[in-house]
Amino acid sequence: MKILVINAGSSSLKYQLIDMNGEVMLAKGNCERIGIDGKFTHKTKDGYVETREVNMPDHTSAFHQVKQALTEGEGKVIDDLSEVAAIGHRIVQGGSKYDRSVLVTEQVIQDIDDYAELAPLHNKAHVQGIRAAMAAFGPDVPEVVVFDTAFHQTMPPKAYMFGVPYEYYKKYAVRRYGFHGTSHRYVSNRCYELLGKPGGEGTKIITCHLGNGSSIAAIQDGKVIDTTMGLTPLDGFIMGTRSGAVDPSVVLFIMEKENLTPQQMSDVLNKKSGMLGISGVSSDDRDIEKAIAAGNERAKLAWEMRTYEIVKYVGSFISALGGVDAIVFTAGIGENQPMVRSEVIKSLKYRGAVLDEEKNKVHGEEMEITTPESSVRAFVIPTNEELVIARDTKAIVDQL
Ligand code: ADP
């Protein structure tokens, strides 16, 4: 069975075709700048790469590019579109209603659209992606949606409520949802295999998804009990361009002083803060590292602030869990930044955590990075959100 995984943004559409027979990625690519000037990239598992400028006025025309690339020319990986058995979509916000992946129906599309209020940039684009896939592939190809928020739905109210008047929860569903759930689910499941505890029963683990956007989850017996992201993916600790949690008064104070509208303030917090805002250099860790090596004090400060915040969250989650068996690092930074991992593990020296310096040099590969005598185990586990989406899609379609 071949499954097409789709991640639709407002002006982009990422895709991956996965053969579930052996879980092999056959091709992947990205339609960027949809509705602007259009850039299309297509890569196959055999190393074929194609990049071209092509006008894509909307998501439906982007799907036509994808269909063409998959079935024609040098980058062709299937003979006919009928080989695509199902389509799986990544959806950012599934509200309190969706604690698992589901088959797309009109009601599901309506719900995703309704939740757009909580994730304006993302959910509207996802609905466009679902509708465009239907138009391009026809109504007979089943579609499944996989929510970033679903895995966090096990959090108890004491973890997901905010200390604002209860009426806002009732009226507007203001609460902590958490994001990156697909990634936290994938790496936690892999961690249970490495711990020899399938399903995670009897375990306490902390998963750190550290990328451009970052979040940490505390997971007990396979269920999330707390996570750092909140109503939106802005909460938590310093990210590439996002502020993470700040004293709420800081937001009101800056808005007043700078005479900013909510949208302008949202741009400051989401796009101009974090590593970029503090360092003034870049949101990207590789640039920050270079700047630190060149003696840039603000880049160093940004780095120290982020590490300190991660260490604080990990410590507080250990208390919330009442202990910890393993810590997992994943995503661009988690998989590739030995220094961040090292500082987090060293902060747990008081608990008997011992880093294996040699193994911690790993980049982008699965590795246990603590020594056999360490009381807390730590792993680097590369994430694979597309594979989770494909697996969920297959599981649902198999039951039709
Ligand atoms: P996104 O949230 O956009 O998916 P990623 O998970 O790709 O982001 O993470 C991007 C971050 O990971 C960037 O800060 C980048 O510098 C960092 N990163 C990726 N690869 C490396 C590497 N080889 N060495 C150091 N940092 C890396």
C-alpha cells in the first residue's frame, strides 16, 4: 500500500509518498510560494532531484504538480495515480475533540475549520489542502487527518488549564493543547522499545523536540501529563524566532509603549523574538554557533538562556513525574547539537546521570548517550512525523 503524506501550509504544500511495504519513502518534495511565484522541488529515494519555478495559483494546482512529478518524467516513482491508496494530512489543531487520527468526513473538515480560530495560520491551510487533495485525487481515495494536538489530550485539567477566569475556557476553549504530538508519540514509542517496555507501561520519560519550534513533553505510562507549548505553539522556552513563555505583563507593556496592535505584537513574539531576537544574528543554531565562536556576546546570551530554560523545564517535569527513566532528544537541534544535550544531562548529575561524551558526538542517528552506570538513560532518536501519519492512515484505511 502506498500512502501520500501531506503537510499543507498557507503558501506551501510538502508531500511524501511512502510505500508501507517496508515503510520506504519513495519520493518527497515541496510546493513553495503557492499563489506567489511558485517553486517546486521533487526528490526520489534513488537520488533524483528536480527544482523548478512553476506558477501554482492555488493548492489544487500544486497537487497537479505533485501528481505529474510522481507519475511522469525522470522523477517518476509510480505508473499510475491509482497506486496511491490513501492520503494522510498533518493538522496542527484538533481542539479537545480529537484525541486520535480519524478518517476525513464533512464534519471533520468543518471541525478543523472551526478550530482555525485557535490556529489561524495553519488550520485554514489544512482545509484547503484536504479540499484540493479531494479535487485532485477524486472522492474515492480515502483521506485521514493526524493532529499535532492529539497525543497531548491525556493531560489532566490541572496541567492544561491557565490561571485566567474560567469563563474564557468555557467561552473560547482557552487552555493548553500542546503541539508536535506526532513527533513526541513517535520518539516515545521508539524509546519504549529501547527500554524494553513496549507501550511504556511503568515508565516515566521526557521527550525534547528541539527544532525551529521546540517543545518538551512529560510522559507517564505512555500518556502525556504535561507539555511546554500551550494554546498556541508560542508557549514554552526560547525557540528560533518565538519568545516562549514570558511574564504576560511584558506583552501588555510593550504593546502600550510601542503602540502595537495584537497582530503586530503577535509578529514580535512569533517572528522577531527567541534566538533571533536576543542574538540579533539569526534564528538558526548553526549561525548562532559561528557567532559565538567569533565572540558575539548576545549570541552567547541567547544560547545560555535557551539551555537554562530547557534545564528548568526538564527539572520541573521530573518533579511532576516523580522521577524519570529516560530523556529523549529529537528534531534538528536535539539530533545535531551535542552541547545542548550535554548541558541538559550534566544538569542531572545530582540524580546520577552520566553522559557518554563520545556517544554524545552523534549527529542525526539513534544513539544512547548516557553510560551503562547512569541512573537516567538518554537517547537521541531521529523523529519521523511523516511515517507516523502514514502508519495512522494505513491503520484507519485497513479497517474500511
Ligand atoms: P523545524 O522546526 O523547522 O522542522 P528542524 O527540526 O529542522 O526545524 O530544526 C532546525 C534547527 O536545527 C536549526 O536551528 C538548525 O540550525 C538546527 N540544525 C539542523 N541541523 C543541524 C546540524 N547539523 N548542526 C547543528 N544544528 C543543526
